[in-house]
Amino acid sequence: MLPTWRRDSVRGIIFIAGATIAVLQSSAYAFETLKCSGTEPFWDAQLAATQVTFDLSGGERKIIYPAPVYRSAAGVPLDFVMSVRAKRGKSVLTAFVVNETRMTLLDTTGKTPAKDTAYMAYCSDNMSERGYPYSIHLMIDGNVYTGCCSTSLLPPVGSD
């Protein structure tokens, strides 16, 4: 049996490790709020630390999902590729968000461009002449929606 001071140390380490895992898997893991939208049908979504709001066709169907869980894809940071999962009653939202500007693009010969900004990837909403830094693919109760997102630090580029 371990002395009391060792047991307390081990308990403290286990608590800190558990708390760290909880924070990393928590919906409150720090990232900037994403404002997303798509067309055909028109929809808007806002992904925040504490909730996800989905609005289909200007209020036809609005759902607020509390306590979403955000996770990064294996081996990449949360701001590159992340999954989102949230539930409200029987309604389930699953989404994948990709930071298009962090993608590595090649020219038509399969080589990397000489200039880093020569082939910047952006998501297009097909309605405006703007490029968005993030793409999003949502599935809500079996319906699939795809669109683009931006943040205040990574706003859309181009003209409206």
C-alpha cells in the first residue's frame, strides 16, 4: 500500500489527466465561432463553443443544439479538420468542417506552386463572387447540407 502522500499525489495526477481529457473533448474547447450558410435549400448555421444553431430557409426550421462536441481529425489541429456532434431530443446533428486555406494544392502538372498563395483553396457558395475559408458538410436527421463558413479572423474574400 502506498503512503498517504503518494496516494494523494497519484489521485491528483489522475484528476488532472481526466480534467485535461474532458477539456479537450468538451464543447467549450476554445475555437472561434463559425458562421456558415448554404444554398438549395438556403440555410444558416452558427457553430459556437456552447451551442450550434441551424436555421433552414429563414426560420422554416430552427434548431438550437446545446453542448456540441468538437473533435479534430487524427493528427491535425482542430482548426484544420474537425467533426461536430450535437443532439437535441431526437434530432441529431453531425458535421465536418475543413479549413480549405490549409489544404495543399498542386498545379495542373502535379507540382506545388512557386508562390504559396498561387493556389489558395476557398469554398464557394455558387451565388456570390466570394470565397470562404471553411467548407462544411452537415447531416441533420438524415438530411445532408453542404456549404461554406467564415470567422471574424478568417472572413470571406472577394466581392459580394
